Amino acid sequence: MDYKNLIVEIDENILYVTINRPSKLNALNKETIKELHEAFADAKEDEETKVIILTGSGEKAFVAGADISEFSDFSPEEGKHLAAEGQAKLFDYVANFPKPVIAAINGFALGGGLELAMAAHFRIASDNAKMGLPEVSLGLVPGYGGTQRLPQLVGKGRAMEMIMTAGMIDANQALRYNLVNHVTTQEDLMEFTEGMADKILKNSLVAISAAIRAINANYEAGVNGFEAEIEEFGKCFGTEDFEEGTSAFLSKRKADFPGR
């Protein structure tokens, strides 16, 4: 599929999804959110896609925020619909995606950009990256999951401070806050992220998908994460991957999981 605001490429089971609006510092508009949903929906069904790396084009920004010009005159009901639709179509969709999603943060990740990075399963940042949720400086709160995912990652107090001050933190501070998993130079960012993807690809992607569901269950209201884990654990025993993984272990050889 041809995209106006994305570059989508696949190489050796890794799908690269690059947000490409350099003149707008890759800011998210409705069209880009729609295209991202379409790209992920296609990737969900594509058997060749095993891991997704999500990044921004250029050296300045991952995603510098949302396109404010699109909603500056919205009514309260329109604003509510904007947040609900965006969360369902993209941010929650990415967070619950059955294949691993790694955000390679190559510069500014602000507002909706940081919310998108937080929706990914984990994050790797270049050392020039800056992150923040500046919405209160516009008279708004984060509307794409930021008030929920940021406290989960950095803790309530730090999330309160970041949101209330509308300030930015740098990559090393984000690492100390556990907002990102690793920091690299910008030159090494993609190579490092690809190395992480290659490690993932050696394992059972069926089991990884189950782990994503079990981990996310702990953050769903009214859901017992331990029960979800037990359920997923049991299901694994009926898979070809379990059969291959245990057989390889007992035979002292490397597993060759089906579908790889």
C-alpha cells in the first residue's frame, strides 16, 4: 500500500514503519493516525512480519506532537470523540498488538508522539531525544493514553511532575525514569534496535504474543493478571512452538520454531 505520511518497508521479518512528515516534525494528524492504523492492521495479517520497529524520519523528531491546527476549534464533544477514536484506532491498537512493537525514538517525542512511543511494547532512544507531555500548556490534558501509561512506566509522582510542568526530559533522564529501556547514539539507534529485534526473532513468537496479552491484562480494570497468565500458560502447551521448544531443550539443540 502507498502511504502519504509513512514509509513502510520489510526486511528479514522486521517491518519498519517510519512516520514521514519532516516539514511538520512528523506531527500526528488524522490522516497519519489513519495510515498508521492501516499499516499495523496489514502487519497483523502479514505472515512475513514478525517484529515492528516504529520510528520517525530525519534526525530531529520521532513525533513532535499532534497537529494542533486540526482541533483548535473543537467543542467538548468533538474533543472527547477525537481522544476516543484515536485511542481505539491507534494507541490501544499498538499497545495490544500481538506482535512485538519497538519504538526507536530518534529525536523529539512530545505530546501524542510520546503517547505513541509509550504504546509500543518498549522504547529505545537516541541520546539527542527529548520527551514530554506539554498538553497543560495548551489548556488540555494528554488525550491519547498519556495520563495512564506514563504513571505505569515512571511512577505516579514523576508522571504528575512531568504533566504538571509540561517540561521535557532528555534521553538519559528518561532512562533513569524507566521511560526508555536503552539509550544509544543517533548513529547507532537503528542498528541497536535491529539487534534487539533479532534477539526476539530467535524465540517463539506464539509465546511472545501470549506474554503480551498476559502482561497487558495486569493493566486492565477488572481483570486479574495472574489468572490471565495461568490461562495463557496453559494454552501454550497446545502449540507446536511448545513441542519444538521443549524437544530442542531436551535434545540440547537450538529451537527452530514453526513459521520462522
